[in-house]
Amino acid sequence: MEDSKRALEIIAALEWEQWLYDERLPRSWSLSQIINRLAFEGLPSPAILLLELLANGDLSSWAEFQWRAYADDGHFFEEGPGRISATRWADLRTHLIAGRFTTSKRINLEILELEDLQIGRYEWPKDQIGYATCSGSLFEEGYREEWFSAWDICIEQPEQGQTVTPADKAKGGRTPEYDWERAIAAVALLWGDTNWQPALQADVESKLLDWFSNQGKEPALSSVRPRAKKLFEEMQKLRDGGQ
């Protein structure tokens, strides 16, 4: 979690006020500005790191957005500007992995009359995100559709003195030695963002070990193997069409 703490320190140290004539007013930083600053400060995988902080509720964000859903035979709609909850970011993280990050895999939402939608979309250089999902078959009980899109995303100033993530506080004790959640997310997103296609579980194990090596860490293969097995199985399911 050291990268998360350092990221919060860097973000908190940014200039969050600006002068307008003779008055000092709050200023905002866009999603892309924050990610570029973290990269400039030498943090690895800054886009994934910021996504994790937002999904875990360590940072808050504000954006223009639209949301549509169909559930329980009802149509629902909301639009902003407004705060983007941690739940939305966590849903985006899930859909990015399920949709194979920035690939051409798309779905149609029949009842919402929306077509050719990306399952997960994390276009941070444009300050945009979005996802689309449906559950079950169209005529089954409990069928649901959901679409979410946000743009002009800004990051809110961290609370004063916040350099430890809420997740760390909840766990108590010493910081875990290995950041498994982030390592798995990095490998899963690498799978979708490049032409890399693991043929064997060992390929996933190697990528996880490479990621930790870049962090100056070396977990035991016995710890890597069960996590690589689960990730590889999920990759195979998605590659075979979700069967």
C-alpha cells in the first residue's frame, strides 16, 4: 500500500486554491491531470493506482454524468453534474476486467435502446469513463440493464492530513507486504490492453511475478499460484464467450 499512501500525499500537496483578482478560490484538478502528475512523480501504473483509490473510497470525484437503468419492469434515469460514488468506480473496475480493457467487445441494451456499447471504458486522457451491463436473458425474471457515462471528471481535494487509506485503517496492524488486488488488476488490464494472450496458467504466474519484481518484491510461488489459477480461469471464461 506504499504507492497508495504516496499518491495521497502527492495529491494532497497540490495547489488546491487559486487567485482570482484579489480573492483566493478553490481550484480543481482533472482526472488526467492527477494521473499525469503521479506519473511525473515516478509512481508505477498511475492510471490503475488512481482507479483503485477512487474505487476504494480513498478519493472523491465530481463529473457531468448520465445514468440509465431498467430493472423490475421499471425505467430509471439520473444525470448530473454530481459526485461519482466509490460504488460507480468499483463497478467500472469490475466491468473493465470483464470487458477486457479498451477492447472492441461491445453489447446492446435492447430495452434501453442503446447499441454498440463498450462493457467498460476508462478513457482517462479524455477525463471520461463509462460502462454498460445486462444480467440474465431478456425475458427472464430479474433481467436488468444498466448504462453509465461520465465526463469532465475532477478529483476532489483529499481530507486534511489523509495519508493513510481508509482500507488500511480498517485492517489495523501493519501494512500487508503484498498488494495482491493491485497486482491482479494490473495483469488483468494488461490482458485487455495489449495483444498478450496467456496460453498457460504459468504465463499469468510470470506476469504477476514480473509486476511484483518491478515493485522490488518477490512473493513465494506458492502464494502466486492459487491467485494466478483463479485469474487464468476467468480469462478463459471471457475468451470463450463467458460460458
